[in-house]
Amino acid sequence: MLTLWDTLPALAQDSLATALLLLPALLVGGIVLRGFAPWPLVRAILSRFRGASTLFVLLIAISVGMGIGLLAQERGLRHGTAQAADKFDLIVSAPGSEMTVMMAAVFLQPSDMPLLDGATYTEIAGNENVSIAAPLAFGDSYGTSSVVGTTADFARYLADDRIEGRMWAAHDEALAGALVPLDIGEDFEPAHGHGDAAEEDAHGDAHLTIVGRLAPTGTPWDRAILLPIESVWEVHGLANGHAPEAGDQLGPPFDADYFPGTPVIVVRSEALWANYALRSAFTRDRETMAFFPGAVLAQLYRVLGDVRQIMSLMALVTQILVAAAVLLGLFILSRLFHRQIALLRALGAPARFVFAVVWSFGAVLLLAGSLLGLGLGFAAATVLSRVVTARTDILVNAPLGWSEIHFLAGFVSVTLLLSLVPAVLVLRQPIVPSLRV
């Protein structure tokens, strides 16, 4: 059976899983409603008690929407972070925390890291399997934008060679990310550091000009300003990576004797197998550390996966508690029309018909609340995605997926089964005392 299941397409598996989750509700509905048509009475009860019914529907919808919105947001954030690391095939740095290096290189979070020397960079860049070996230089900023020194090849690769304007051709020229509030042709002065600790006048003699704008990437690099790494070294009073006789050369090859150091080297190879070989070659005890950002994210996702399971369980338990509260409210609400129910029974209505009326009333409220909650969950996920994108600069899209559909299907089945309880309790009420009230 498992072998057959594994051979099915993903869409078929998800569809069957949804059907299996809804099957208990469909069976209960079919058994309860078999041979009866309680809908005219249900509509009359809903109309008579529309205020209380609307309140219960909204309560269910808000609870369901919150659960669905959080689950969808977690999946969207996972996809967004994976997309942010897509251009960083292999990262080489000094030994330390892979997570810290990844946060600095991929997500541009300020961090103090040791530097790799020129000999190390030359060895990496000279490997026959390396197509791009881009040193990165951090530490400066402009407003909320990080100023990052790198090479022209990496800048083109980051934006898939989609640059409005032109690539830098001099030490005092730079490229703006898609979200940087600087236009082509504008000048700026970088500050040393980030945030409140930034020193605005530390590089007062450095005047840079934006000559191009990178295409949107959906990553924190959209808010970064890229410039030749030589410029970053020079404004800090360091050698610029080239011997004096090289003149105004920009980019590789760098001279190891004049290479000030870099915290991170982004390495790319055209062949997938070569990346694994390069990782092994550049991972040396006490010298360098090479890792795949995707692998670090995978470890993080495993933790998030556990958190997601806990969140899903908590959300389901919350929904069940809310449903139990709603079902208790349904029982209390049924007390409002207990005379009508008692009158039906006194007129000879079958007990199963009365049971079907009460169960159908609760089922309508639960289904209406669940469907409305699905819409609220989509709206909540959309709003949360925009907030997270604005706060992190990671493009997060959280459309509803099959996991949210499965969650909703399971909730519907459980609550429709629980709604049998109020119907049973109503039938157990004596007829005569109910007619006298």
C-alpha cells in the first residue's frame, strides 16, 4: 500500500489525504441526514437567532483564521529564506559559527569575524573549478542600507546581469539595490558602522556616486549598496589589493601581498559536483571553513519543522477547545428554542428528525465559520507576509497550501463529530416540562 501511495503524483496524494480527513464528517452527515430534509427548520432557527449565530460563526472564523495564517506564514518564511540563499552556492570563511557567517553574508546582519588573508584568497580563486570567487567587505552603511564591497562579477551574478544604468568603472562609483533610496547619479557618503552606533563623519572624504541599480532579488541585498571592494579598503586606510604599479585596477586578480583581508569569500562553480569538491578542499582545521548556506538552512528548517509540528498541534488543540466552547454554546443556544423542539417531538416528529435538525444547525455554524476562517487565514497570511518582508527585506509570499487545507479538513471532521453531543443532550430533555416553560 505504501509503495502504491509513493507512486502517486503529489496532487493526487494531497487530494486523497483531504478526502480521507473529510471522510468521517461525510459519513456522519450521511447517517444523520439519511431520509430527512431539516433545512427549512434550520433556516428558520438561523433567522430567528441570527445575532447569536453570527457571533458563533465569527468566533470559529477568527480561531481557524489565526491557525491557518500562522501555518502559511511559516511555510512562506521558509521559502523566502531559501530563495535568499540561492545565489550563495558555497561560502568560505575563517573557522567559526556557520550560522553567524551565513547571517552576515546572506542576510547582511552586522557581525565581527576574522579575516582571510591574500594567500588564501589567491588559492581559492586560482582553483580550476572556481568560476567566481568574490570577497566581501562589510562594516559601512548609508542610512538603513549596508554598504558592501565586492567584485563586478558577483554584482552581475547577484542580479542575473540585470542592471539599470551601468556597472561601476571607477573606485568612487557604486550600484544601488532595488530598495535603496538613492537614484542613479546621486552622491552619498558612507558611515562607519550600522544603526545608532554608525559614525557619520568617519569617511567624510569618501564621496561615491550611484551609477546603476540592481534588479530586485527579493533578498536583503535589495537594500544594500555595492561598490568595488577596493573602495572599502581604501576608505579604511588599507591597501586596495593591488600593487602600486597596477594603477586603478578594479577586481581580480588581487595581489596577495596587498590584500588586506576579507571575512567571507563567495565561491561559485558551474558544476554541481565541483562545489562538493571545493567544500572539502577549502575546509581545513584552523585555517578555513567552507559550507553550503543551503545545508545550514536545512538544519534550521529541521528545528523549524519541529516547531511547526508543535505549532500545528497547538493550533489544532486550540481549534478543538474553541469548537468545544462553541458546542457548549450551541447547547445553551438550543435552550432558546427548546419549546420548538419539544413541540416537534409532541407532534410526533421522529427523534432522529429532531436530532438531525439540532446537528444540522451546529454543522451549518461550524462549516460557515471554517470557510470564513479560510478567507481570514489567507488575509492574515498576506498581511503578515508584507510585515515580515518590510522588516527583514526577505520576499515572503504565503499563499494557502495543502497543509492548511488538511488542517481545515481535520478541524471540520473533528468538530462535526463533536457536534453530535449537543444533539444527543437536546433529545434527552423531557418533553412536557419544556412545553410548560
